[in-house]
Amino acid sequence: MTKRFFLGVIWVLLSPMGLATEIIPAKKITHYWVDNSAGLSTSGLSLCNDLLVTVSDKYSREIYQIKLEDGRAKLETFLTLSGLKVPKKDKPTNLWHFILELTRPAAAMDFEGISCVDNTIYILSERYNRIAEVDMEGRGHWLENMWSSMAKAQGYMQGYNLSGVGLVKVNDDFWVAMERDPRGLVKLGPKGSVQIFTPPPVAGLDFRGESENLAGLDYHDGALFTLEPNAYAVCRRALPSLKAEWCLDYREIEESPELKYEAARTGGKGDGLAVGEDGIFIVFDNDNISRSADPQDRRALFLQLGFPGSAE
């Protein structure tokens, strides 16, 4: 029995679950400044039949494509949305939040997340905490999935506009990232089930005194990928444990003189995440903030990073 005990301890220590998560410096494959993106605040990102699609948290009528061509990136309209009426929403429990809501048009959806699966696009409204299903003609309708009441009752989504910001559909489930203070992940099942998780912490992942946050999500090669912008990191997390298997640290890339924004930590953060065979893609919501290297340039940054161990 003693022998079996020690063999079990050794197995745990040597198994992936017993090893510390590796923090790996990211390798940049390429970057682009996205033409036509100034002022749009590009948010989510998803691969859709090998196309890169995104949304804007400022304009609620379109889904956009980031088109890579001739060494440049350009934002173009992919679909014009129709059929999305103002959905039901929880009433604000905070008087100040209620007043702030009155200052925004009801049709301002604040789209933050996007996920494309089997020629169907799903987009996430941070303002209404609802998911819309959109076909390839742009026709959309709101899904019944609701999670905000349960999340608020458990201490999430307490601040103004600190709601769902990342979205990915995995088989029959949706995963939604709740931004911060505290951050969390919501799993929405096909029969209306709602489960809320706190991502396991990663030793060595440094948020440098800022809120531990989440932004974009994607699913690739059997794992959930999380964009954690205040730590300048993308983590591959195992399902169902959500334990990080490894994290890429792209801080030196984002803060390089060539790429950083003038007010990088109040704007210019990684927001949308897409993961595919060609690497890891991040689009930045620069909130119309200028590049440090060119104060006249307010375009969004688009990064392509390599997987750990990939050739430079």
C-alpha cells in the first residue's frame, strides 16, 4: 500500500495536472493596422469559413470582415443585420446605472463577442446580456439563453457595463466571458442550464496591479482559449477543468514602440480572439486612441501569433 501511495504521488507530480503552467513568450508572425477601423472599436473575432469576422461595440447594424490582401488588412462589411429588435433586459438595480442607461439609444447593442459555427454566426450584446443567432443573409433573432440574474446573485456583473464580452459556441454549449471584478465564465447548456465558473489562477501570470480580466474566447483542438488582456496573455485551458495548460505572454509585442497606443492600458487592449491552424489572432479595441508612433493613426491593431514551439 505504501508503494502504491508513493507511485500515486509521483504520477500526480509528473502528470500535466501536477505541473505548473508554463508562461511562454509569444512569437509574432505578423501584424497589421486595419484600414477603415478608426472609431469603430472592433471587439470580438472569429474564423468563419477561413474568413475573419468581427463586430463593433459602437455600431450595431453590421458584422464586419477583416480582409487580408496584398500585405494589408482592411475592414469591410460582411453582413448587414436585420430582424434584431430591442430584447428584454434585467432592470438596473443601481440608480446611477439606470440613469446612464437612459443616455444610450435602446438600439445600441454594444456587440462584444462573435462565434461562427456551421455557417451560423452568434453575436453577444454586452448591454443586454443576450446572444443573437444570425444566418448568412444577415437575418437574426435573439436566443432564449439568460444568465445575468444568476450571475449578479453570485456577485458577478456588479459594475456598469461589466458584463459578457467573449463568446464561443462549443458543440451544443455556449461559453460567455464576464469581464472583471470578478471575472468569470458562463456555460450555457442547450436545455437552458447555466453554470458559472471562476477560471483557475495561473501562477506567474502577472496582471500588474490591474483587474484580472477576460475578453475574447475561442475553441480549438479540444481546448478553450482565453484572452486575458491585463496580463497580456492568451491561455489554452483544458475542458472541463479550465486549468491552463500554457499561456502566451505578448506583453513585449504590445508594448513595443512600433505597436503601442498612447494610452495603452485605458484603451488599445486586446479584445477579440480567434484560433486556427495558422496561429492565434487578436484584434484590439483601441477606443479611437492614437498609436504612439503616429498620433494621426487611430486604426485597430491586428496581431497574428504563433503556437508554442512553432518555427519563427
